[in-house]
Amino acid sequence: MRYWNWWWRSLIFSIQYDPPGFVEYLMMSFALGLGMKWFFSPEWPYLVLSSSFVIGSAISMWVRELMMPSSRKPMVLASTLLLLAYSVSSFVYLARNYAFYK
């Protein structure tokens, strides 16, 4: 029971003291879950939702870094570029494979 209490307090602490970071982690968790779901059952809505969550998280990280610069700025900017590259490539994949079928 102590483990769950520690986990719950850690969650509340992260929500209170870093709300944008918590939202970014939550969006990335949803994106990862939907990406895994798409990997095992390739239906286009899972990939669209995953890419949308990735775009939202990347833009949120980029805006947060512009407003409040930190010491890890190069790493954050590199990861946002990678995330945006993932979302653009998945939308290109969708356009190539699903645009002319329906």
C-alpha cells in the first residue's frame, strides 16, 4: 500500500508543480499507446490520433522551451523535430495508402 501511496503523491506533485510537463507526458503516453494499437491492428484512425497527439506534445514542448528556456534546450528542440518528423511521415504514409481508396 505504501507503494501506491508514493505513486499517487508523485503524480499529484508532478501535476501541481509542472502542469505543462504532465500534459506533455500524458499526450506522449496516449500517442505511444495508439501507435502500438496501430502496429498490431493497422487501422488508420489509430495512426491519425497518435500523430495528432505527437504534434500537440511537440508544439507544447517547443512553446514551453521558448517561453521558459532551460539548460536542456538543444535536447528538447531535437526531440521536437524528431516527433514532428514522425507525425509528418505518418501523415504521408496515410495519404499514400488511404487517399484513393474511399
